Amino acid sequence: MTSLELDQRYSRQLRFGGIGIEGQRRLAIARPAIVGCGATGSALASLLARAGVGTIRIIDRDYVELSNLQRQSLFDESDAGESLPKAIAAARKIAAFNSQIVVEPRVADLTPSNIATLLEGVQLILDGTDNFETRYLINDFAVQQNLPWIYTAAVGSYGVTMNIIPGKTACLACIFPEPPRGMLETCETAGVLNTAVNWAASLAATEAIKLLVGAQERLRGTLLSFDLWSNQHAEVAAARPRVGCRACSKRNFLHLAGKDRPEITLCGLNSVQIHERGRIVDLAEMSKRLKPHGAVRHNDFVLKFWHEPYEMTLFPDGRAIIKGTTDTTVARSLYARYVGS
Ligand SMILES: [Zn+2]
């Protein structure tokens, strides 16, 4: 008997005909990446980790906040209290319930310039993002590299998911040459039900498991959406690429060639994000420097600085989120004054 058969952990999955011992072995050596570890990403990571997927790379740039806990099932109040980066908090939480698998946390924002490095060596990409900009970037990369990926989204009471197998199925740009209307709403403007998140993540995680165990013939070939509040559902055929598609037919990967995000973008309802590149910040040193100017707290991953009426969150790579304003000039000058120009 192999160790997998001896391990009671997976006994219910080993008994399931679609997986069995051979499927479980394949899961143990599988290497997917989850891009974004918010609500959908948390659910995906938890399901795949519990199922015994051997190495999971989790890429997320954000830190845990209290408002996440309603739906982001891998995090708890102490993570929010510590303002831990989600990728780190996810790795710690997973280690507590499955220490046999490997989680590779990456505290980073997926951009055209780092996507090849961040996704190097993975065999499947799962979408835990909350925006179409990143999804088009993933789509271009996946089509170019011939890597499968699974689109998953939830907003309001609505969830949607679709498998993209380059060279076989439609890609995201086949179905949505432009970002779909309605999905431009975000969880911050339209809210989201945790059940819609888990519905979409459950379907996507199941498709991921099928793919990883080699049950390709069982994969769904449609874009499937469901509104859990109105009970309306829709399915759009997506089993074949669209002739003339910008990405998979013409191989014009404009999002890979795209510039990285502008230095400052508005994020959320009352905050500004400053994308700094190439600046390394010593958070302990910075904490000492900021102490005379307001309340400050830091750990290895993040620094929080309260300077009424603003709250600045600073990361070791120099990125900052300033809450309490939507004025980029105000945010910029606060950053320049306390962090550096
Ligand atoms: Zn396409």
C-alpha cells in the first residue's frame, strides 16, 4: 500500500470513483496557481488544499481586513487585527488543516511585467481576482503559454464560471471581447453574498480537480452563471474558439504587452493606492520614523500608520494604500512627506 492509501485523510475521496488512488496520486503532484485570494480565491484554495492538491501557489497583494471576514473563509479576526497579507494568512491557515501539502504564497500584484515569473511552473491557473483587467492579462498569458485556466466571478447574488483550455475551448476574449456590462460592478459597490462566492468556487474547484486527475472528458464546455437570489441561470456554449478572436485566433496578446498599472489608481470607495516600483522599505525603520507623527504598527509584511483623517498601509515593496481620501494629489503628498518622493 502506498502512503496515500494509508492516509485516512483522503479516504472519502479515494472511494469516489472519479478520483480513486490514481487520481489522488495525480492531485498530490499537481501544481495550480490561484490568482487573488479574496472570497473566491479563499474558497478555491481551501477546497483544493483539503482535497490534497500537492503544491498551490497563492498570489495576492492585499492584506486581511474586517470587512473581508463575511465571505473570505480562510481568514479570521486575528489575521485582520495583524493586517496580515492574504497570501501569508492563507498559507498559515492551510498549514493548520493540511500540513502535507505545500503552499507558495506570493505577496504581489499580477502585472504584465511579472506574470511570467509569478506563474512559472504551474499547470493550471484559477481565477480568484475581482477585475477584468487582471482576467484579460491571465487569459492572454494562458492562451500564449497553452495553459488551462478557470474564470470564476461572483458579485451580488450572481456567480459565473467557465473553463478555458487553449486550443480546444473558447477563451475569455472569445466570449467577452469587451468586459461584460454588469460585471463591472464590484463587490464594494454591489455587495456580494458569501453563498454566491461559494457556489462559483465549488464549481470551479470541481472542474480543476477533473482537469488535474485527467478526467478531461468530464469538463463542462459552457459559461455557466446562476443568480442565487432570483434563481435565474444561463449557459452559453463555449466549447469551441470563436473565429477571429483577438487572443486565441489572431494571437494578439495586447494585455501582456500592456503597461503596468498607472502609479496611482482609485481603489475602493474612499482610498487611493500608490503603486511604487523599485523602492524597498524597511518597515521597522519606517515605523520608528513615523512614530512622532501618529499611531503606527508594523509586522514583517505590512505597516499601518494613522494620521488623522488618513490611514496609510505600507508594504515592503513601497506600495501604499491611503484611506480617507479619493484625491490622488493629497495621497501623493502624504506619501512623499512620510515615505519619500
Ligand atoms: Zn479566444
